[in-house]
Amino acid sequence: MLISENTDSLAQFTALMPLIVIAAIWSTVWKLLALYRAGFNRSPGWFIALAIFNTLGILDILYLFIFGKKKN
């Protein structure tokens, strides 16, 4: 019975693997874009916050489209 439970867990993990990889790529792309813009805009507070918090790109997307606009 223990072997059967381990096999089921492995099958579930294997089924989720593509979703995990897609989420990791999604998050990495947004994080790199946001970190680049924060560095370019000389925003050290945002750079540190973006580098520390990993939110599947939500914070990164908010920075890119709302908070990270270049000031004239």
C-alpha cells in the first residue's frame, strides 16, 4: 500500500510539472523586465522590493505599467 501511495504522489507531481515550469518562466521574464526598469529609473527601493518578493510577476507587472513610468 505504501508503494501505491508513493506512485500516486509521483504521478500527481509529474502532471503538475509543466505548470510549474510555465509559472517559473512567466515570473522570471516579468522580474527581469521590472528589475531592468527599476535600475534604469534609479529606483533603489523598488529594485530591492522587486528582487526580494516573488509574486508570480504581479508586483513586477504593477511596477512596469503603473508605478515605473518615467518621470519627465
